[in-house]
Amino acid sequence: MALITIQHVLGVMAPDANILKWLRAQFAIVQGPRPRVGEFLRTKVRDSLSHMRKTPTSLQYHKSLAVEMAADEQVKEAIRNLTDEQFLLRAREELERFLDAICRVLDSEMTYEQKLSHIHGLISKNMEEHSTEPLARAIISVSSLNVKGRIDRLYPLHIEHVAHADGFKAAVEVYLVVAKTGQLPEKLPSHLPKDPFTGQDFVYEITGEGFALRCQGEDFRKSFLEFKVKK
């Protein structure tokens, strides 16, 4: 059942403890959109390497870029002498190592902003560390920009989706309080899902028609859910 349909149903029916407990159990079964951005990036990298293998112009572009970044003629010649498969093997090794580091950050307990900051730092660090290795630098330089762009575009959208899913789980607990006591709680019950942008509790507001849950992150205060409570 779509979340927006659940939101509508909860707003037009009187809070029923049995139905709400069933809904809580369903949310527990369907875990929701946990961070899988890393897997998406790995898929894109595999697709890029496959494209390079099938498209000689793309492969030659990356090899030429590595030659341009070489510090001296001896290194340039060593890169030119790499077979296509040798180049692709080295590219895969470098990119897998790079993505492993990014995935460790994405799967960590850091907050949203901490993860983005750390990943941007990893990208800069990788480019600096490979400054004396032209082949690695060429691969990481091009790929790092692509990875950074994808993370900057997709990760906020993903976390906003997580915020909505977890916000609904928290709302069910608020409705359960109403079902048991006949009124909205003054504050959120304990042990609820957190705002994924900050790792803190959602901002809870009692409104004229029910209540609202809002994210605390400065850039994401617009991300909120409003719920009606039938009198």
C-alpha cells in the first residue's frame, strides 16, 4: 500500500489500536529504503567499464588522458604499451578500491551531512594521493567527478525518501497513543525512528487538524509530513 494512501486512511478513520499494531508489524517486515546508494554506484561503474570495453573511442580517451597526465616520457610510453585488457583491469582495481571506501562511509552511523563531507574528502584525498601515478590519477580523476555528481544528486533524494518512510513509522506510534488515551501526546514517544538527516528525533508539532513531523536539518526543514486525527 502506498504511503500516501496510508496517510489518507489514517486521517479519515478513528484511531484503532488493532489496525495500527497490524500496520506497525507490516512496516517491520518491509524494511524500507535503507542506504543502497553504494550498490547503485557499483552498478554504474560496472556499466562504465563494460562501455569502455565495447566502445574503443571511450577506452582510447581514458588511455590518452592517462598519457597526458604522465610526468615524463618513460611513463607515457609504459601507459601506451598497456593492452586494452591490462588498462581495464587496472581501472577496475582502482575503482573497486575507491568505491569500497565510499561504501564504508555510506554504511556507517554518521549523519547525512557528515557522510557527504567525508565522501568529498575521500575524493580529494584520492586525487592527491595518485598525483604521482598517472594511470591511477586519470582513472580516479574522471571517475571521482562522476561519483561525486551522482552522490550529490541521488543521496539527498534517497535520504528524503528514508525520512518519509521513517516518519510514517513514527506517526503510527503517535496514532497508537491517541487510540489508547484519546488525545495526542505532548511529545513524541521514545524509541522512534530518527530523522535521517541529523540522526535526532523528528520535530513534532500539534496542528489544528492533527500533528506534523519535520526534519531538523537546515536544508531539509521543508521535508515534513502532516497527519490528520479524526475527532
